[in-house]
Amino acid sequence: MTALHQVPTIVIPTVAPLATSTLDITDATAVDSNDLECAFLQEKSFYIQVIEVFAVAAPGNLVCTVFISPDGTNYVQLGLPTTIVATGVLATQQAAIMPFTTHSEFCMLRLQAVAATAASYWTVVAVFSGKK
């Protein structure tokens, strides 16, 4: 008779990076991401990595806000924005994670520097991910 050994396995939730964007925030105009479909996701998050770049003075603080929409047009702000504070040290890297579980058909990320110029700006990498 053959002995059967059952070994427990770890079930890892599927988390997929769904969109990645790299950009420079060089003025105080708000920059919005594309409309991102998220109706099929349980737990969603934006991971934001920033680098301060400046010649003379540091850029203003970077305000990051998540918006949701039932139809891709009428977006409403989800919670309070996350503010990444400028340190005044050239090439400083900072990161923020903005998780949310609110159900919505679409979401987007808005980035806005309080006072950035062509000589002082943020280089931003933003990744949107979720659990299916």
C-alpha cells in the first residue's frame, strides 16, 4: 500500500500592477492619471515614488489625491489627500502608498505641486495595483 503525504500550500493572493507612469511635475497645474478600470478589484492601491530635483530652491510639497467614479466622468475625491513634503535636499527619494477598498468602476490619481517651476520639480513614478 502506498502512503499519501499531503503538504499544505500557501495561497497567495493575486496582486497585479495594472498601470505605471513616470512624469515630471514642473508647475502648479494638477496632473491627472488616465481613467483606470477597477470594478473587478478588491483591494487597490497607488504606490508613488518621487525624487526632488532643483537648481536653487526645493519644489513645493506634492499633493496626491485619489478620485473614484461610477462612470468614468463624474469623479469625486476619496478621503484626504496625501502630501509629500519637500526636504530641500537634492535627489531625495520619498515614497507613499495610498490604499483604498471603496468599490468603484473607475479611479484616477491627481498629483499637484504647490509651487514647482522648471528649475525645481518632482520626478514621479506612480504604480496602480490591485488584488483580483
